Amino acid sequence: MSSVPKLFEIGRKVDPIMIKYLVEGASEDFKPILLHQIEAGGKRIRPAIVLLSCEASGGNPEWAIWIAAALELIHNYTLLYDDIIDRGELRRGKKTTRAVYGDAMALLAGLHYREAINKLVNRSPASYKLHELVSQAIIELTEGERLDVLFEQTGRTERYITEKRITTPSWELYLNLVQKKTASLLVASARAGAIVADASQEIEESLSKYGLNLGIAFQVIDDYLDLFGKEEKFGKEIGKDIKEHKLSNALILLALEELEDIDKNKLLSILRKESSVDEISEGIELIKSTRARERAMNFAEERVKMAKTVINLLPNSSAKTLLCELADSVVKREV
Amino acid sequence: MSSVPKLFEIGRKVDPIMIKYLVEGASEDFKPILLHQIEAGGKRIRPAIVLLSCEASGGNPEWAIWIAAALELIHNYTLLYDDIIDRGELRRGKKTTRAVYGDAMALLAGLHYREAINKLVNRSPASYKLHELVSQAIIELTEGERLDVLFEQTGRTERYITEKRITTPSWELYLNLVQKKTASLLVASARAGAIVADASQEIEESLSKYGLNLGIAFQVIDDYLDLFGKEEKFGKEIGKDIKEHKLSNALILLALEELEDIDKNKLLSILRKESSVDEISEGIELIKSTRARERAMNFAEERVKMAKTVINLLPNSSAKTLLCELADSVVKREV
């Protein structure tokens, strides 16, 4: 029996506190804008990791509720800005904050999110250390977003971007990007639980590696679903990465390694212009013709296995079991 | 003899520490973007207030260097986003970060600014209290920016903005806006110095009122200079508020109170459309025909007087004298 519904319930515990801190100090007219992003859903994976890591390290998860709420808000903070930068219209199947309220208001909402995060961290036990952790994570997320933009093959005219664009990416550059844009927040979540539990350095490091491996697996699966998921279940447009000219998709990179020059150039040319729906489908078919899907899945499964192995040294507990189930659920989502 | 050059030197003390924290953890390619905004100049009024408030409250200003740097970075953080929201091309006579690097990179730079601020606050004595102070100030600044956008009479098409637009402003609404968009950061600066000095509640409150009155005077003078300043000295385009359809300029509001209906409607119509340079000049002439300039100056001078009076209860010191000179310098800048 899968515990996935139970896992989702764990993360949901932060919702009331997240909402409370988010609307605190905001005028009535601003509140609907602030709530739009978090009300759009989300699986609350990050707060679940915080609470479970705290418990699995011997701490009381009740102590971790503020930092768990903060980490879910950080995730939503980055989504708000990601949508502004990518002009995103839909997320989780719903209109984005910027699509409903405009870029200016979405940007201001993001500023307010950061202060709710700050107050939650300040309220938390071990706040000094957690403030540092949160800043490090957000700095990495910001760098990840910068690299993600540079991985786009066309569509932006700013001189800085056209000059710094990454046109010949490697798997190594991809992993660096993923570590920053996705894994960094899962690392911070797993670490935060250990910090609140006042766990040993060894346990904190193990949980950090759990977050890193899980984060990499998570992004590779996300890349998979972007091209081969079911739109209604994934909640995003299929082929969005191709449409947005992103060379930063694991499956595109793996396919490019295998394709003959003529098909490789075909796929790259689809990425490097404003492609039609048919051309995007053609790109997906080219990727399908390679072993990219299988290789990506194997890679993600390997990372999930590593995530579960690195926390072996933690004493057995139901929280540890749930952390392993959470890792498994990542590769099982709607593929 | 004026001590203004000396005042500017005080605030400049934070520059090395501000730069150090700002580039920390950033990739080489990101650093020029991060430094652009703070290298564009600025009078460093906020850090000067922090350092002087600390000293005037009996503290050692060296303890306040981190929070002083943080407050100058908060100011620059809001300017970065203000330029994105208003599509600003020039600030302090130089191209804005977004004009040089584009909106996406300017937005990411802003996220990084907030983390430099967080690390500076965390490093500071009394960090718990200062984290709360900083969040409160940024929440108010964000609300101030939201109101400022709603004070614009045209130029944005988002439904939220057209629905919530403030078309019949009052002096009371204006003061609420100014308290948030300008005074809140000067209040926080004055308070921060007192907090680091571990001053009495009474002293902290007096300095808070100093910041409030100074902030209101500062904004009214800024509004004055927007319409009647010298472009090369002010570093901004003259009549920018009219061009940007902002009803949130003290002199426009005061002029509207005095103008006969025909001229009042003329001025409002200039604000409510894309006006030519000649029309903007016509608007400025209409304001000139009223007592708005004199009334605005009197109001600002009154607030400066109040700022100096409220800190009377502090023991005499050279720092207190400099706080008074700083207040005086606000009404004397390039009018």
C-alpha cells in the first residue's frame, strides 16, 4: 500500500501557519494577490521533508513547523518570480498570479513573501543558523534561475543574455544547474529538520545528501513529464521546455548525445526558433526515437536509491520510512 | 559652514561591507549586475542615520555598521524593483540595472540583494529584533509601491489596477502613501541605531519620530524637485511624475486644491493621457500658477523642524548635531 496520500497530509500541516504569516501586515486589497500562488495547490513536499527529517533525527516535529512553512513559502516565492521571468500563464493547471494580477503586482507579492519567510525563520528555534541556511538556498535558487535563462536558445533580446547564452551544454553543466534550481531547496529542507532537532553533524550531512539526490531525481522526472506527461495530470503544458527554448531538459540533452547530425540539428533548430505545435511534436518524436527516456528514468531511479541509502545510518523510525517512501513517490508520479 | 560633505562621508563607511556581502556567493558573471545599482551613486542617507542614531543614543557606531549597510541595501533593493515596475531607464543620471541587463536579470539581482540584507542583519548585534524591524519596513515599502502604482492615472491595463485605481486622492491618502514608500525606511534606520545602542524605549520612539518627519519632508522635496529641479543636479528627468501619470506628487495635489475647474481638469487630463513634452510643461506652468510650491516648501520645513524638535530629549552630542544638520540638508538640496 502506498503512503502517498499520508505524505501529502504531512506537508499540509503548514498551511494555516503559512497563510497566517503571509497575510500578516498586508492590506485587505493585497491579500487575494498574496494567497493566489499558495492556493493554486502544490504537493507540499518541502515541508513534509522538513517535518520528517526533524522527527527522523530525534526531534519533535512541532518545533519545525515554522521553518517547514518557510520552506514551502520559499518554493512558492521562486515560482512567482519564475512565472514573471518566463511569462508563464498556467501553473498547476491554474492561471498564474502574474496572469491574473499582472507582473507589477506579482513582483510586489514576491517581496511580501520574502518577509513572511523572514518572520517564520525568526520565530523558529535555531533561527540564527536557519537564517543562514535560507539565504544560502535562495542565493543558489537565484543562480539556478539565472543559468536556466542562459540555457534558453532564443526568445530574449537582452545583450547580456545573448552574450552569455549556453549553447553547448554538457551533462555536468546540467547537473550544476539542477543542483541549484531544484536540489538546493530540498537540501535546505532536509538540513533544516536536522538543525531544529539539534542532530549530529553526521546526521545533518546524510540528510543533506538525501535532499541532493532526491532533488536531482525530481528534476529529471520533471523534465520527463514536461515532454511525455499527461497535461491534465501534470498541470502544465506538454513540451513547455521546447516552446520556451530550454536546452536545460535532461531528455533533450540525452537525446542530443544519441541523435545523428541531421536529426540533432533538426531538434536544435526547433529549440532555436518560435516553433509551432507540430514542430514541438516533431521534436518530441525525435527524442522518443532515442534511448533518452529509458536512460533518464534509470538515472532518476539510481538517484532515488542513493537518497534512501544515505539515510541508512539514521535509527529506524516511521519518519525515516516515510522519507524513503517520499523518495520512491518522486519517480512514480504520473509517469 | 555646512557639514553636508561630512554627512555624506559618514554613510559611505558602509560601502566596503555592503559590497562584500552583496557579491558573496555570487558567480563572476552575476557580480557586475549586482554591483550596478549601488555603484550608480546615492547619498547614503540611511546608513548615516543608522550610525548617527546609534552614537546619539550612547552606542558605539561600529556595532551598527552591518545594519547600516543592510538599510542602504534595502533602499537599493526597492529602487531596483521600482525601476522594473515603472520601466525606468535612468536613475541618478545613469542607466538603470534593468535598462542595461534587462528585467529578468534585474529581478534576479533583487532577490540576491535581499539575501545580502538577511546576512548583514543576522551578523548584527540585536539581530532578532532587527530582523523584525527590517521585515516590517520592507512590508511597508511594498505596500507603498502598491499604492504608488494605484495613484497612477493611466498607462497600465491590468484589471486589478484599473479597478483599484485611486482617482480622487486626498492629502490624508498622500501622507499614508509617503509614510509607507519613503518614511518607513528612515524610521527603520533611526530605530535600528537606537536598538543596536540598546537605548531606552523613549529614545527609540523619539528617533522613530525623527525618521518619520524627515521622511515626509524628504518626499515632499523630492516631489518639488521632480517638477522644478534642475535635471543635471537632480539626476532624474524633470516632470517624470507627470509623464508617469502619478497623482501622488504633493505639488500636484496642492495645486489641484487651488485651481479653478477649467485648469484643474486641464491638469488632470494631462496626467490621464500620454502627454507630450509641451503638455508636461503646460502642466508644470499650471502648478506654478498656484501657491503649491510655497505651501509644499513650508510643509517640508515644518516637518524638518519637528524632526529636530523630537530628538531634543537626547543628550547633546556631535552625532545629535549632525542628525539635525542632516534634517536641514533635506530641504536645502538643490531647490
